[in-house]
Amino acid sequence: PLDLLDRLLIIETKPYTKDEIKEILKIRAREENVDLSEEALEELTNIGAERSLRYAVQLLTPARIIAQSKGSNKVLKEYVDEVKKLFVDVKESAKYLKEFEESFLR
């Protein structure tokens, strides 16, 4: 209908700041019993700011599992880096598909 916009409430949202992303990651890590080193938290914060917060949060549990498999209770930056290689985000996946599009469409 023509008056659809008149019926809607438009709410402006803004992206999270790095400090807000860091705080969200701390809360999620606490809820999932993930003990993060400061360097790992910084790396995940950068991932959340550059890629997506969802992707950063989804890396928490696999990083904890890798830490446990190496006999550690604390997630280090190197474990986050290792997990990033195992799980790609949506942007990286789309880039990969675009790059190898010809190979997939044969």
C-alpha cells in the first residue's frame, strides 16, 4: 500500500565500536566457559570489527576445544589463528566461490 512507510517505525542502528565488541566477547566467553588470553581477546575483537561479530563469537568454542586438546585451559592467540584457518566467514567463502567459479560450474 502507498501508506506502508507511514505505518512503519524506522529505527536507525549503528555498528558496534571495538570496545563494545570486546565487552560482548568477554560476556560470551564467560557464558561458554572459555578462558581467553588478552592477545586472543584482542584478535577476536579485531575479527569482530573487520569481519563480523557473529563469526568472532562462533570461533570461541572451537578455540577452546583446540586449547584443551593441547593441554591448556586458556585460549591463546595462536589457537584463534588456527581456528580461523579451519572455519571461514561468509565474506571469505563468497570470495573463494567467486575466485573458483569456473571450476564449480563445469
